[in-house]
Amino acid sequence: MNVHAGTRPWLAHYPEKAPHEIDLTQVSSLAALINDAVTVYGNREAFESFGKSITFTELGRAANAFAADLQARGLKKGDRVAVMLPNILAYPVALAGILIGGFTVVNVNPLYTERELTHQLTDSAARAIVVIENFAHVVEQSLAHVKLDAVFVATPGDMMGLKGHIVNFVSRKIKKAVKPFHLPAAIAFASVIAGNAAPKGVSVGPDDVAFLQYTGGTTGVAKGATLTHQNVHANVLQCQAWLGWSFYREGDPPNYQHVMVTALPLYHILALTCCCLYMMRVGAKCLLVANPRDIDGFVKTLKTRRFTFMSGVNTLYNALLNHPEFKTVDFSNLRFAVSGGMATQAAVAKRWKETTGVPLVEGYGLSETSPVACCNRPDITEFTGTIGYPVPSTDVSIRDLDGREAPFGEPGEICIKGPQVMRGYWNRPDETAKAMTADGYFRSGDIGVQNADGTLKIVDRMKDMVLVSGFNVYPNEIEDVLASNPKVLESAVIGLPDSNSGEAVAAYIVLKPGQSATVEEIRSFCKENMTGYKVPKHVSFREALPKTNVGKVLRRALRDEEMKKAG
């Protein structure tokens, strides 16, 4: 029985100052958003990297120079330009230049191998790439398979006025030494953005493609989510409508500037929209962290900076909390800490609130939704364990296997409709058709439940669910229980083939430094907290877990490893 179709129960629980809908007539191009920020905020600091800041004016000048250079090389509106950079000053300059010039950004993980890069360049038909010199050798390898009109090589010191040993120091902080490469036709990015050239005027509208945001690489061949200027700009406005009213305190001076700690890489959709473009719209500064895995360096930076916002994933927050110096950071200015990208564990959220005084505000989204679809209210005082409510102008429907809306409290696939939902997968109409419902909702592939008040809770990925003797077992639940064990640093849970039960639960555990535990000790702990069929049958202790560059645990890599062992 479809007990709540169309009722949108979450609206009754919206903050008074949050509108139910955003004004879509305000949605324009991201080029306009960037140009407006440069005009309005001018000499405000926009981005900081390794102690060096650039203003909005400097950002705009350098971005215009890059846009003009791309046009001069014959690139036309809509052509794709790949960006293979970590969080350094060159990234926002390249991003802004591509969008201002009317081109499409293809974000590339700098850690990609030649195979992964070649696939993305080929699939997108990119005409140019901006790559940090530390990974230029991978581009060289890919050029044996793809043709590019231009390769721009950036350094960590671009826009910083740094030379010689200081640049080498920055490269070491990124933890990736520059390998020899041979790209005789490569163009120094610094030389291109040093000028004052102005690009030719180009009409960029809401329906033009802004990004090919590749996704799905951990579950198969990566697909490019086609995100228009409207998709991403609308999501910026949705974030502002939902969160913006809560960011200021009585007594703040006029033109108070917020500072967003940006540890997630900007090529990741959450950081791209929420830390970069949203912060540009409101004139905040992004404090760029190039290598968040360097927890010592990260904490050292936090101890010397005033910051008001922070975004991250569960594994990052957990790593910070386990650093002995983190508790000495000054959190007095912190207004808001958002957690997304993966399930936030209650034990981590509890420690975060105890340490910082600020609750983790969990949100939810995907590359295909630009990304934010749901978020907790920003005025919560404690972690809720849910992903909150659909943001303004967003509908969420929980569907069962037959496509019918599930009753409150029962699990089903999270399906999303709103102006932030992608146009489709790049050149993959078959995949696009499979991802959309007949009534226009995007099928997320995530299992969730909706409560009567409209709040939603993620249960797990559909593909990660373990079926034990006919019972559904969700790895997130078991990992959450394991996280409450004082000896466990982190864990990953998968299903393995089992002759008796079909599948059996397997847990891979990293213990905290100096701790020891036995398999039976872990299983006994689980038995105290879960019903029998959920208790891991197999327990393995590891020094580390396989992860993506943004810290998501790669359960698929563990499954592949086990399948290889089993032949």
C-alpha cells in the first residue's frame, strides 16, 4: 500500500527560515557565479594553500588568462578539458578558467593509473589536460593511446611565488615525488596564467554541460555523470537555502568571512560543490589541504588557523580524533562540520562532539545528484544517526524491488528527483535508462528507510548487502557496532560464499595502536550487540584497509582478493 506518496512529510519539520523550494529563475551558469564572486568579493582571500592565499581578483585574472589560452588553441564551447590536480591553488584557477571559457570540466583523480586515465580521457574525448607534475608521467603513458591538443603541467608552487627548494618541500608534503617524464610539447601552467589576457565572450547557459563527473569505478567501468550548469548551480542554491541562515552569530563583525577547511579533494563532487563553488558564492575562503592522509601535517595546520566550517568523511574524522594533538586545536570558531560520502558511525560522531563541542551534521548525495540530496538541519545539537531531510526542491521516494513506494520504516531503494539530478550518463543511454524510474526519479542504488517525520536513514549499498540464510545483513550496521569497540580503529565487512548459508559475514579489522584482540573476543563482542546471523563468521586483522583517495573503504577490493584466493 502506497501510504505516503506525494505527502512530502519532511516539509513540516523544515527550519522556519528554510524555504520549501528554491527560485529556479536565479539559476544561471557557473561562469556567472564565479564572475559575480570576483566582482563582489574582489580583494577578499579566496583560497589558501601551504600558507599562501590568493584573492578573488587574482583568481579571476588567472582564470581569464587560462580561458583565453584554451580558446587561442582552437578549443570550442563544450570541448572537454581534464583536470588532474590535488588541492593546490592551480585547481580553482583551472576550474574557473574552463567554466568561464564555456568548456566542460572532466575531473580526474591524480592517483589514477595509466589504464584508468586512458579510459577517462577516451570516454570523454577530452582535448586537453591540466596535470600536476608529480603525475605527468602517467599522462605520458596515456599519450600512447589517446591524442590531446594540449598538456598543461602545473606545480604545487603555482600562484605561490615559490621556487626551487620550497617547491620541492611542497611536493614532499603531497607525498608523491616527481618522477621523470618526457612531454616535450607540454605547456607550463604557470606561464599561461601569469598574463592578463581576456577570453572572447561566450554564451554559457544553464543547460550547457559543466562537468563530466566520473563515478562507479569501484563497482565497474567508470561512467561520466553529465552535470549541467543548472544541476550544480541549483545544488549550490539548495545548500545555501538549507544551511546559509544558520552560519552567522550575533556579534559577528560586518562582512565576517567564513573559512572552510577543505580536506576532501576538489575533484570529489562534495568538495567541488559545497567547499569550492558554494563558498565562492558566499565569499568564504577555502583552506586547501593537499594531503589529508598526512594527519600530523593536517593537525599542525588546524592548530595555526581560524576556521569556521569543515567537511569530511567518517574515516577522516576518525583519523583526526585518534591523533594525540587534535584535542589541542582551537574549535571556538567552528560553526558547522558536515559528514558525507559514506556512512558516519555513531561512535565517531560521539567523540567528535565531545572533542569539538560541535555535532557532525550528516548529509547524503551522489555524483549524479551534484551531490546534495538530503541533509540534517544545521541547528541540531546532537548527531541524529540519519541523513536528515530532502533539501529544498527535492523529492525522495523509497521504492521496493517492484518499484512501489515502501511504507514508513521499511527498507527500499532511495530514489531522488530534483533540479540537481544529472542529465544522464555521458554517451550511455542504456545505463541512463537503467538508472531512472518511469516517473523520473534517479535510482541511487542505496538502501534506506524513511521515518514518519520524513527523515531518512541509509542502510547500505544494494550491492554490498549480504544474504545469510535468506536474511538481509547490512555491512554498515556491523561496522557501526565494531566501531564502538574501544580496541577497534576501523573495519570493513563483506559477504563471502558459504556452502551452508549461501553467504557468510566476514569482518576485516584494524586495531588501534598498542591494542591486541583475538577472533573470539571480537565475535563475542558482536554477539552481545547483534543477533546471531549478523555476527561475523570470519574475522581477519589487518594493518590497513584498501581505500579510495577520499577515504572510502573499498569493500569490492576485499571481495576480489578473497575470490582470487579461492580461485
